[in-house]
Amino acid sequence: MGSEGATPEVVVEALGVAVGIPVTGADAVRLRRQWSRAVTDRVSTTVVDLTGIASEEQVVRDYAITSLVTLAALDATAGRRINLHAGAVADDQGRALAVIGPSGSGKTTAISLLAARLGYLSDETVSIDEALVVHPHPKPLSIITDLEAPRLKQSISPDDLDLRRPPGRTHLHRIVLLRRGAGDAGLVPVPTPRAIVEMVEQTSTLVQVEHPIHRLATAIDSCGGVWGLDYVEFADRVDDMVGLLDREPQPAVEHLHHPFGADAVVGPVAGAWSRAPWTDAEEYGDELVLMVGDRVHVLAGLGVVVWLALATPSTPDELVAQAQALWGEHPGASGLVAEALAVMAEQGLVRPPA
């Protein structure tokens, strides 16, 4: 994606980024309509390259252009924002509700129904800065309008769908994980370590953010925890979702940050087990959310004890002593520690002695 050539006729604001779309004539008129909530007079800071779109079919090209605009905005904000694969709506007070889920989880349908009552921010990408300000991405909604094959997704302006407009500034207030087909229990609290794992799976460029797990943990605290929505028909849950904005937050859960720093001792170390380099970690009592590279793991029980003890490289006997100091004598302690070390080493979380 570059900015070469003539000034684009269509410039849209996506996640606060001015993205140029190099189209002319009827294509420009059509795209301005689709992007009616995002068209801006700003000078583009990046221009999408349309030469890689192979199809000449208008519907296919429009959908591909939307994807390219989103990717350009994500690239421009990488390392500075938490970018979630999510939709979002906001009330008149600017309180935003993020609805997170993978493709096929029903985000667009959910947002279309919610945005009849709350302001439309995005049906695809929610970009959150350190102050929890939500930077809108009012893209066209991708909707299947023809149930016959090949079931192409039409790009439709939020204005043509009569979706409500949000206030000028919004902040993240509540977070919901969509779980279509997982039952019909409605809104249920999600333990924070599990919520972080599910959210990491639905992020873009998170690993480029400084202290990514801690950033997520802090955002969750500020939003009163995370809920999962177990549902069959979203239309039956709209009242619950809108009401969540006024629902009492979940009790805060104490946690401790374990950043990776220059003083961290990582393996291999002569004669002792040690930690592998990690990206970030957050401790929640008897659970630890650990990111190594761009992969996230939740350790529990003995795994937490071993990883925390390895702040100082240790022998298996020293780790057994640590565990027994916490939990008392156990005849199989040596075997259990050895098994935990083997599993953690296989996952790349710890390193054996040099």
C-alpha cells in the first residue's frame, strides 16, 4: 500500500486514519455512497493498491476494497492500539459496547440489530487507544442479500440501513464475546484469564503493543470484566445487550504484571532450568496468562509455581522444595515437577539446563 500517483477521489477515515481509494467515475460515486459515514476531506496518509484484486465483478471488488482499507488502517495503528476483530455500538453518553468474535460468529447481524438502538461504530474492527477511546470504523456492512448461490456479500452503507449515529467521542465501556451455538444461556461472566485468551485470538498486531497482556488486562478492569453471550437467535438478546451498558460491573480481580525486561534471566543456564524469553505475563492468583512470541497460554497450579520460581534459574530439586513449601510434602512431588517441566519445555515456556 503506497501513496504514489494522483490524489484519490475517495478518501475515507478508518480508525482515525485517512485512507485513499484510487477509483474514478461511477466507481467513486458508488464507493462514496457505501462509505457515506467515513468519507473525509482530509488528505490521505496511505492509499490502497487495487491492482491485486483479480475479479472484475463489482460486488467482489467492493468487498475486497473494504478489506484493503481495513488492513491499511490496522497497519497504520499497529503497536499503538488494541485492534480487535469486533463490532461496536455506543449510546448517547459515548459508552461503547464491543462485540467480539471470529468470522461466522454473527458480528454483522448483531451490530445491525444493536445499531437500530445504539450508534454504529463498526461491524468488523474496534480500535482502542490507551485512554480506551474507541476510534470508529463506520465501513459499509457486508451483508448477504441473495440467499441463492454464490451468496456474495453486498457492501451497504450504514445510512442505507438506517443505523443510528454515535456521538463524536466514545470510550470502551463493556465487552462481550459472541458464542453462537454454545447454548442459549444469554450473558454469562467470563473469568478474566480465559477472556484474555479468547480476546488475543481476535486481535490484530497485538504483539507489537508494549506489554500487550497487561494492556488487555487493564482494559478489562476498566470495563467491569468480560461477558460471554451464549445464544441461538441474537434478536432475542438485544434487550440484554443494550441493558448491559447499565449493568453493574463484575468485581475487580487482583492481578500482578510480570513484564519481560533486561534483568530477566532466561535460558539456557548451566545446571539449572530457566524461563524462555516471554512477551508479557499477568498473574491471577492460581492462574498465569503467559504470552511467548505471539502465542498465549494459561498456566494453572504447579505450572504457575514452577514459572514464578524460575525467576531465578533452579534445579528440579529446588523446584520440588518450592512446591512442597507451598503445599506440603507429597510422595510424587519429584515426578509431578518433572512432568510439568517437560510439558512447559515442549510448549517453549521454559528451557532445560545447558
